[in-house]
Amino acid sequence: MAQSLDGRVAIVTGSAGGFGRVITAGLLDAGASVLAADVQTAGLDEPAAASQADGTAGRLSTRQLDISDSKACGDAVAFAQDKFGSVDILINNGAMGMQLFGPHHMTELVKIDEISPETWDKFVSVNLSGAWYLTRAAVPHMKSKGWGRIINVTTSFFTMLRGRFHPYGPAKAGLEAMSAGHAAEFEPDGITVNVVVPGGPSDTPMVPEEAPYARVDLVPTSAMVPPMLWLCSEDANGVTGNRYIAANWDDSVSVADARSASESPAAWPDLAAAPVWPSGRPNE
């Protein structure tokens, strides 16, 4: 299901490797211009070299970005606007993983006394606040055109709720909840907000070589690209507040069938259906 994103401008965080690198390549292949950002500048050399080789270099710019820094996030959005003349798409993919606690973190789970307050704050700043900083900076540009796409990469509900998988799980749960709230807030402005998750352990550096899995059994990074390209297209106008399991999206079938297999509401809307409220229902 080829999608054309000619003329669109995207910002992708975490572009130096893993999902971010293949998402950046997919957006470029679809015709978009991309600001590829990452805190690790060395890893940005590969997408830059690839774009030189395939003729898309004029539509790619790379930038060092610490998404836990609100001013840096605002500056990155302003740079993309100045460089390409627009900001249409924001892919909040950048994140810290539990590998910070060591290569065996998936089998030797982390206890609360192993987490310093400074580490907790850094995880929340990167994995939750960074997406908010960038969203806040990008939304005015999207509102001015009456069109925008925000896609947040969270994780499985199992991982969010898993014991001894903090701070990663709670921070991603916050991002999931924020996605649902922003979908409702920005829908009148023509801006959609959706979540894409891989659907299981993925073949990225967040799953270390020491993990008890064969790499061939992990979700490939390329699985993230088809649902994201569709969500960024004109065909997905008005589609907002959903989450997509990338491993369940089959790009060889119709969009309707791919959506049916992979789509559900973002966050936990069934738990919000009957709030206890003085007047019976809160104001929407």
C-alpha cells in the first residue's frame, strides 16, 4: 500500500538507530522531508550517508537533540520550520530503555532500590516530557494549516504494568494516556494523534544480545513503517485516538483488513466510560 507524502515535513526523534532509522527512511521514500534527530550524533551518519546514496539528501536534515530539554525541543521545531517551510508530522519515537540497568535487565528485573531519583527523573523527562515538549512546539504550526499528524511510540500494556520494569513502563503509560487526551484536544484543528507499538520485543538495542530470545523471533524494526506511513497520509484524515500493533499490520492486504487486525482505541477508554462525577458527567 504505497503512500505519497510529497511536500510533507516530518520530525523523527530517536533517528540514529532502531525504529527511528527505518521510520526516517520510510518517510523519505514516501516523498517527505525529514528532520532526523537524536541525542547520539554519531548514529545519524548512516541515514545521512544513505540519503546521499539514494538521492534524498536534499530532503533530510540531521540534528543533535536531547528531548528532555524543552528549549532544545522548541529550537528543533523552529529549525525544521525554517529549513523546510513547514512542520506537518511529528514522530515521538526517542526513548531511554531499561538496558541502562545492564544487559540482563529482562531476566534480572529492577527493584526500586536500584533506581535513583535522578534516574527516575531522567526516564520521565525523556520518555514522557520530551514528547510533550515537542508536541507543544509543533502544534501551532499544524494548527495554522489545519492539518497535522502526531504519532507516539509507546509499548505493550503488559510492559507498562509489569512489576520491576520501572521507570520505563510507567513513563510509557503516561505517554499512552497523553496521546488519548491530545487526540481529543486537537481533533477540531485537523490534527490526528495516534499510537504505534511494535507488539512485542523488537530487534532494537533495547533488547540486548543477552536477552533470552532468538533475534529472528523479534519484531523487525521495519514493521513500524507501514502503519505509520498510512497514518501520515491523506487517507487517514480524521483517524485519531487509536493505537496500532505494528506486528499485526499486514501491508499486503487492504487497509480495512490491516486496520481490523491491528487497531484499537488508545489508552483505556473503557475505564473512563462511567466516571463518578457530581453532575453525572464531566464537561467534555
